[in-house]
Amino acid sequence: MVVEVTQHITAKELKAMVQKYVDDDDDSVLISDEYRGYSKMDTTIEHVKIDHQKLYSYREININSIESFWAIIRRQIIGQHHQISLKHLPKYVAEAVFK
């Protein structure tokens, strides 16, 4: 899993990130929600969009794992740390990735 903390990200930056971390020869599939920034990923990688208003999985593919990951980080901040600074947010996220 690769996680980067950003305040704002464009579709071009998302595409560059995918190209940086995903091998072109790999059979990887990008599974995402309906965020518009992913709209042009089809030219880079096989892409499955999950629209929760229509379905929760497609051919047993879902985004529940990544949604759970972000929920764990939110609970970690609220329950364990109570408050964090943006300066140290990447470290807290790296800790969650490690765990």
C-alpha cells in the first residue's frame, strides 16, 4: 500500500503517482470511488469505478478495505492522539500503513 498526504491533488498528479508506483507490465487494477480525479486513469491502468449509489462491488471488487483504512486513521486521531498537526500528519499515516 502506498499512501501520500496532500492538501490538493489534480488528476495529472494522481496519474503521475500511479505511474510511479505501478509497473506497466503488471496486471494491476485501480479500484476507486467516483472522484473525478480518477476519470482519465483508464489510459494508464485498468480502472474500475465503484458508485455506492448503484452498487457496492463489481465482480467481487470493492473499495471497502481502503475506506476502512481511512476510518482507522480517523479513529486513531480522535481516540488516541486527540489532535495532530498537519506538519506531523504524514508520520501518523505512515504509522497506520505500517500497522
